[in-house]
Amino acid sequence: MRKGTNPNSSKSRKKVFHLIPNLNTGGAEMLLSEMVINMVDDDIDSLVICFNASDSNLQKKVNDIVSLVSLDSNTESFYFVLRNLFLILSKEKPDVLHCWMYHSNLIGGFIGRIAGINQIIWSIHSNMPKALNIRTKILNILSALFSKILTDAIVFVSKSSRDKHQKIGYSKKKSLIINNGVQFDNFIFSENERSILRDELMADHDEILIGLLGRNVPEKDYPNFFKSLEHINTDKKIRIVLAGQGMEVTSTDINKLIKKHAKGFDIHLLGPLEDTRHFFSGIDIFVISSSSESAPVSLLEAMSAGLRIVVTDVGDCKDILNDERFVSEPNNPKDLAEKISGSILLSTDSKEKTLNKFKERVRSKYSIDVMQNNYLSLYNRAIKK
């Protein structure tokens, strides 16, 4: 029996193929993996096509449940990658080809149409930051130009992302928003997980751990956060925990920021995390200091874990958090420090009410079930056309 099938189903099954650059740890990659695994019981046969193979646990997890193919674009010529993609699509003829992120959208749109795929969906998870490299900017402009003919629906994960992309020419008629979702129960606070992280860091129980999770890229604006440390008003012992790609002890630019702005703090650089549960249980305050975001999955995970949270007013962060007390102006270290200080000083009663509100907001509006049902409805509408 093919992986990803439900042997108890009597209905005609639908074939939905997904095209994504890779399954390294990231927000879009995590969402895709959760979705295809959960859809096994929804009469969906999934195939995940990656341009590049990965050794990540995420890829292994997906490959254990559904079919997965790598096009090996690192070793094959571009022509052979396109040819192999065309052969897969033309032979299998999926009901829907769902492309994830800029490169997959444009390539999948062209090859999918040539292969005779009637329903092609694009997903955009970026808020189009200024730091995009020139190649990606060109891909984005071309995608906007061809969006009227190469796709049947464009899924954005935030209002801000939709509005920015429509301004450069993406089809308004085909645009829709499906909020990101997380597996809420996976991030419920665990005292055991908290102890694991704190023991690793040799942190006392009453120390305040401020955590940031994300790739070390310009749009995350880590200088904004490090500058804010000089203005935080508290007499409590604080540690800083940084995790994500590029957050290793060998990161030159991060070490420069530490030496310049954080000499008095204990800083821990954890690097990429395959499993973030102990990270969210172990820290006390989660901070997003970015200059550009769309709808970060890490924010939903932190809300699920019942953390105090401070974000900058970028993308849909303000709307997701829905609490202006903890929303800072972008690129304003003093304001960010004020919001972090306010979160530290919350009374026990106010903290409990705030964190319960965050958790309920994720459970009701940003759960993986809500997101999955929205995608299922989209697939069913597409197949009926």
C-alpha cells in the first residue's frame, strides 16, 4: 500500500502534491509537514516533492508517513531537475499541485501548466523584506507578472503579506488568506521540559530567561533587541537564550552584538532546534524584535506555551497577539525595552489572565485543525472546478 493512504476509506481519494525547496526546519516547512501527516485520514494522497534532500528529522518524519521525492537540484543540472519534475507531474496527474514559497511557485506554475495540471495553488509565507537577494526579487516580480495564468489560487498567511504582494502585481482575484496554525497540545507547558533546558544552561529557577527563536537574517533585526538590553528596567537576574539557524557560538555578527551591548548578561546560543518544546517551556519571555515578518509560527507556539510575549509591530504580529501592551515600534530599542520591562513586572494575577488569553486565542483561531480544514476546503473547491 502506498504511504499516505487510508485503507478504511471507501471514497475516491484525491491526489494533492506539494512542491517545496526542502524540509529543513522552518515555519513553512513545519506547517507543510504537520498538514500532510494529519491529512492521511482525510482521503488525501500526498506526495511531497523537494528540490533538495535534507537530513533533518522533519524530512524523516514526513517520509515515514507520506511519499517524498527529491529532485536533487544540488547535483543535477537545472534542465534535468525541470525534466524530472515534468515527468512526475505528467505521469501522476495530481488533482492539485500546491507550491510553497517563491522559487517553487514560479517553477511549479510553469512546469505544472505544461504537464497539464488543472489546479495549481501558490503559498507565500514571506512579507517581502527589503533584504531579499536580487535573484529572489526577480523571481517575485516574474511571479507577480504571471500570477494570472500560472496559478488558480494564491494563499497568503497574513493580511500585510497579501497587501504588499498585490501592490507589485499579484492577482487580487486569486488571493486569499489562510492563517497559520499550530498543534496546540504540542506546546503546553511542561515542568519536566523546563527543568531540562534550565539544567542544560545551569540557570536558577527564579532567573528570567528571555528567548528569541529565528534565523540570523537582517529582517529579524537582532541589533534592535541587543540595543534594548541597555534600557531594560529590572533588578531581576536575566539570561538571554537565542536559537535558530546562524545562532551558534561561532556566529561572528552575534558575538559582536554581545560584546557591544550585552557584556553584563549570560547569553546562550543554541543553534537550530529540531524540537522547540523544551525551549518554550524553559524560557519566561519570548521576544520578536523583527523589522519584517508575515505571521510567524514561533509566535503561535509561544502563545500556546503560555509565555509572556513582546513583539514589534510588523506583519500581522500585532493582530495575532491582540494586546498592545506588549507591541513595540520596529527599530526602537527603548520602546522594546519598555515593553519587555512591563512584561517582567506583571503581577501574578495579571500574568495568569494574559497568558490564558494568549492560549485561548491560539486554540480558537490559530490551531492546526482550523488551518487544515481551510486547506481541505480549498482543495475540494479546486477539484470541483
